[in-house]
Amino acid sequence: GNYTMGSPLAILNPFGTGSNGLYLYFGTSNPTQVQYTVSVEDDAIPDYTAWANNAGEDGYSRVQEFLLIGLVPGMENTVTLTAYNRQGQEAQSATFTIDMPEATSGYDVTLETVAGDSTQALSNGLYYAMGIGGQYGYTFFYDNDGVLRYEMVLEGYGLDRILFDGDELITCVSSSKLGRINGLGQVTQVIDLEGYDLHHDIGMGADGELL
């Protein structure tokens, strides 16, 4: 279809691997980079801004296909998309709202945070929480403010490690199965351990083999 920024193809959790991951696909008339901001009407939850994980060789593309993460479960989310051209100028923008269902796991959407003594600024990333008692089958990604931005859905096992291989990640999805997942949340390879169970860690060997 002729999907545009104002009328994109949007599918919530299309591959069943992230309950609040939104797949977006649309085209732009010229090569652009896309930034998005997620906001909710809750003063305790700040806006979440990130760049779309989709780009050409120089960081720009006419086809935008990416997984938008950051949507807050159980709330109405407002998403603003902004496309920038190679000159760093805003080329176009669009805004839409989405009523998000509650977290699949029922786990806390916001965590209590305590300010520490360090004066060093936090990196702009996500912390992933694993091994939480009673929450097998999920891994939770929280931002610097303790807000759940991504709920990864597994097959009933406590995730022990995430390995990165290029633009894909490898992780355990059950006690006897590993999965390779791309940036869209799509499983591109399933590795069956053929009668063995994990206990506990996985890692990459010197020659790129999976241990």
C-alpha cells in the first residue's frame, strides 16, 4: 500500500515478542531520519524520545520500517513522528494516539527510583531486568526514570543474557531453546538445544560459536 507518515501501516506486537512494541512502515518523499516522542497525561511519567532504528548506509532512507518502543502500557499514548532531511531540517511530522492495553505480565509499569550521589549523567539507554521472582517468560526494559518501555515476551523462562550479533540479538526463550531476533522483533532463527537445558549463561566463543 501507499503508506505515508500521516497514514502508516501500524501493527502492535506483530511477531509476539514484545507486548508494547509497535511496528511502523511508511515512505517519505526524500531520504530522512525519523525521531519519535511518546507522551502520556501523567506528570510522573516524562516523555520518551528516540531515533527510529532504520536507516540507509548514510543514516537516511526513503522507506521507514522500524519497531517503535516506549509506549506505556495501560494508558493513552500520544506519538509524534518527525522526519529530518540530510540538512538537519524538519521535513515533515505527524501525530497519532494509541490506547495501550495493560502489560501482559501484570508487572509494575513504573518503579520507585532513588537519586544517588553520583554527578555523572546517565546514558540514554534502557536497563533490562531479568530473573524477577514469579515473572518467568518476560524481560522488562526500563528507562532512566523507571518507566517500562518494552515488555519482551518469552516462552516461560527467565532470561539470563542478551548477546548482540550485528543488528540482531540472541537470547534464551525457554529452558531448552534460543532465539535470534532482529530489530523489528521478528524471530529469524530458533536454536533447539536437542534434549539439553540451560543452566545458566550463554556466550560467544573466540571463533563466533555460541556457547
